[in-house]
Amino acid sequence: MFVTPAYAQAAGSAGAGAAFAQFIPLILIFAIMYFLMIRPQQKRVKQHKEMVSALKKGDQVITQGGIIGKVSSVRDDELEVEIATGVRVRVVRSTVSQVISRTEPVAANG
């Protein structure tokens, strides 16, 4: 009926290890989520920023709205895209989703 002091001490010391063991699955789930979801998304965002910052006149692009055109001028935060002969629209730089073809700089003859 009575619990001896030896049994009481043994049960108390195992509680700290068991509490840590309960957090191990939570830590593993976070690690898996980081490597499967968060890290690839960060890489995609970084690639998009690099692509958008490298846009120049003559590049053929697709916007998020599905408009395909050729960049006719580049400003700070917006582009002027020619979608047909004589038809130009202004789009925000970040709405460009893909670059179809890039223009290569002309090499100087010399």
C-alpha cells in the first residue's frame, strides 16, 4: 500500500527523458517540412527575383496573366511589353512569370 522512497525516486528521474522523447517527432516533422516545402519555395523565389532583375530590352516574356510579348523598354519597377505591332502595354516587373527567349548582346567588332 505504501510506496517506498526508492520507487518514488526512480519514477521521477525518468520523466525528464520522456518529456524530451515526446518532442522528437515534432522536431522531425518540422525538419521534413523544411526540406520538402520551405527550402524549395525559397529557392524558387530567389530564382524568380534573379530572372526579373536580369530582364532587358528585346527579351520575349510571358506574364502571369498569360500575355506573351517582347520587352520594348525597361524602367525601375515596370516594363513596356509589345504584344503586337504598335500595341504596347505596361506591366509590373514582378508579374513576369517566364522568359521565353533572351537577347544576346551584340559583340563589338574590333
